[in-house]
Amino acid sequence: MKWSGMGEFKTARHLEELARMNAGPTPAGHALLLGERMDLALQTLLESDKTKRMELRFDRIYPHVHFIPMTEYGIRLLRILTLPDWNERILSTVFPAQLRAKSPGVMEYDAQDGNMFILSHLDGDIARLVRVRQALDHCNIPYGKRQIGKRTAGMG
């Protein structure tokens, strides 16, 4: 997918203005990116790196971009994302309270096990992955990934 960002940038701003005029809510910070396969999310990330204007990158337009694959997994993820307080439900189910992130750190993470920082990525948020990747590029924190079944479940 080629990403220029200008159309999405304009659309996000117009939707934000319409929402404020009609109901006064806070700006929408989440977007859904639907794709046939998970490798399309990677292609989108790589294409975004080529954007010369930072404000037009998808992860700058929407702080959270959830990639939904057009598979059974994607259907389950979409159902989860529509639940009230879905993020807290996921994190409290996956991580014991003593591992949960107590406060924001130098980079985004969901839990900490000793010196290992863990990002669940169970929500498919590729914008968070971009921010974590950028943070790891600028620090000396060792990192890796853990597998739960066939899905990558954490980075730490």
C-alpha cells in the first residue's frame, strides 16, 4: 500500500471538526486498517517510513491504528475492540497485577518482568509498534519477542 497521508490527514481533521460541532467529544485517536494478510501491515509500516512530512505519517494522524486481518482472527479482534474498556480487559487477563506497568516509562509497554519490558500487541496496534521501534532505535535496551501459540505476544 502506498501511503501519502494527505487524504487521511484531511479526513481525520474534518471528522474531528464535525464531532466537535455536533457533540463536543474528544478527538478520535483510533483507526482501523483492514487488510487481507498480516504482511500488509508490515508493508504499510515500511511505506510510512518513506514519508518526508512527519505530520502525514499514519501513526501521527492517528495515535492508534489497529490492523484487522480479514481472517477469523480479525473477526475476533474486531469483536474485542468493540467491548467497553477492552484494553483493560485484555491486559488484566494476560498479565498478573504485579507485572502490569505502573506508570509511563521511556517507551510504551504493558508489563515488566524484572528488566524485561513487555508489549502485548494483542490489539493489533501497529502505530504503537512504530513508537516502540523508534524508542528501541535510540536506547540500549535489549529486546526480543515471545510467542504465545502462533502469535507474537510481547516485546521486551
